[in-house]
Amino acid sequence: MEKNTIDAHKQSTDPKPWKGYTIDELRYQQAYTAVRMQIDRQKLMSTASQMKGGMSTFKGAGLIGRLLSNLSYIDYAFMAFRIGRQVFRLFRR
């Protein structure tokens, strides 16, 4: 008899097992995530536009000067990566 009393007491004090999110909670999470992604996208676009205007140090008069004056930080990083990879291949052989 004591065993039944202990089991009944134990079951009544245990919290209900979690059965997942409701539809409303899932929709809220989806909307919250979409808004957070949009805010992050706007921040990224703002940062990229600020960086794009920052690399105009080459004021040459020729074609190369005009090309280099329109490059951004990302373009310089990409060019450095490609040139570095080619130089590494030369020294590796």
C-alpha cells in the first residue's frame, strides 16, 4: 500500500513533460527570426556601403588609376588573396 502512495505522490509533484511548441509560439519565433535577420541584413548593407567609399587613395591619371580608385576593401582583399595564392604556388614548387 505504501508503494502506491509513494508513486501517486511522485507523479503529482513531477512537472508535466514538455510536448513542444504551440502553433502560435512557432509563428512568433518565425516572425522574430525574420525581423532579426532583416535588421542584420540592414546593418551589413550599411557597413558595406561605408567601406565601399573608404578606399579611394589611388588618384592616378591613367586607366589603372581610375580602376583602382573604384575598388573597395573587399576587392583589395580578394586581389591580395589571389595574388598571394599564386606566389605561394611559385615558392612551393
